Amino acid sequence: MKNIIVLKQNQMGTTSYDLSDSKIRQKIIAAFSLLVIFVITVGLGLGFLLFNNSVDKNLELQNIHQLVQQKELDIQQFKSAVNRDLDALALQIGGLYAQSMRINALGQRLTEEVNLKNNEFDFSKEPGIGGADLELTNQENTPADLFASLYSVKASFLQQEEQLTLLNKLLEEKNLDKQIKPSGKPIKNGWVSSRYGTRPDPFTGKQAFHSGIDFSGKPNAIIQAVADGVVIWSGKRGGYGNLVEIDHGEGFVTRYAHMKKASVSIGEKVNKDQAIGVMGKTGRATSEHLHFEVLKKGHKINPWPFLAKK
């Protein structure tokens, strides 16, 4: 076997190694093996790092792609929510406009009912509003703010509409009450000759209760209805003689007795101040006069409070 000599030069001079020496050869083999293992380890480490880096990048790209998809979905959902809010807003505005029209109509009707001049209270014009030195908050309106304002306005409109409707109903009832309740004199030209209450009976002289008011006047004086109503009796009835009885609703009924003749018939609708006959002395009467009675829910009441009303 040939000898292999390795020379190493350093500051101390030249050193030689004889590879034929088994110990030296073992050291060289061990060192070489360590070098190979080191190189392999470094290579595997670098490969692993490169592989992991590639995997991480792929995962990162997938995460970014998923994030972009999620954001696109969020944007679509936001757009849909905005569109729904706009549709709901449009419906609310349409409802408020309709309510405004109803309130204006009610207001106009009430204005006419109470005879207000158009220039005093005009529902067709917007009321003047304003103010000086406004302090702005620099806060943007959000959809929630707009809807809150709309709901507040809607609630205010509903309250105003209820109040105006109630007021209109009260006015209508008041006007109807004026038409239904007896008011005014039942005779165009005449005077009171006997009041309601206890009095001496004209035939017996004894105390008796007089259930109405008597009116005297010239012969053939016109007798008229004291309120709108329907004739429920027209003809003879015992001591009343020729009698006309009118139902005015709400429990009110009026009677007109001792007529010479009636000019209305049963079932006929009559208006306030309409002529219903002429004065006479039929039935239990000493002379020509009108016996006038007012009944409320079947009970005879004093007609006097109604005579002063007109």
C-alpha cells in the first residue's frame, strides 16, 4: 500500500500527515462524515424552510382570498340592507304624506265649520319656522336618526289627526244637537198663555198638572216644527184633538195638540221651522190655542228651557 502524505503549512512551518496511519485516517473519515451530515442537515433545513414558506404563502393567499370574498359578501348585504331601509323610508314618507293630506282636509273642514277666514288659518301653506345663530353639532345623520325622526313625526301626526277627528266629531254632534234638540217657538206669531206645571184646571177649577205650555194667537196661526225629525203621529188622539207628534232622535219627541188641521203625515221627514199645521181648538180646549209638549225618553219635561234656544 502506498503512503499518502498530507502537508499543512502554518506559521510554525510545515506539518505532514501520513494517511497510512490508521488513527489519522479514522479522524479524517470522522471529520468528513460530520461534514457530510452537516451539509445534509443544512440542506434539509433549508428545504424545510422553503417548503414551509411556500405553504405559508399559499395559506396566506387563501386567507386573503377568503377575506376578499367575505368583504364582498358584507358589501352586498350592506347594499341590500340600505335598499331595504330606503324602501321602508319611502313607505314611511308616503304614509306621512297621506296623513298630512287627511289632516289638511280635516283642518279645512273645521275651518269652514267655525267660519274662520282662509287667511287666518290656511292648512295649504307651510308654517313659518327658523331661528338665528344656529349652533351646528357637525354630526352626520344616520339611518337610525332619520327613522327615529320619522316615527316621531308619524306619532305627532296620529295624535293631531285623532284630536282633529275628535274635534270634528264634537262639532258635528254639536250641530246635530242643535238640529235635534227642540229649540225656539213652535208658533210663528203667538204668546204663552199657560206654563208647564200645576195650575187650576180650566174645566173643573181644581188643581191639576199641566204637562206642556200653551200658546195663543190669531186664528189659523201657523204651527212649526222646533227641530228636524220624523212624524210618528198625525191625527186625532183623545183630549189632544188633532195631534202631530215628531220623533227627533236621541230620545226627544215633541207634541203639537188641538190643531185645526195638520199638514204633515205619518212617516214624513220634517225640517226645523217647517209648517206642520194651523192652530185650532179640537179636543179638550176652551178656545183656539196650541198645547206644546216635549218628551225625553218617554218622560214629559218642561219645554220652557228649549224655547229660548234658537
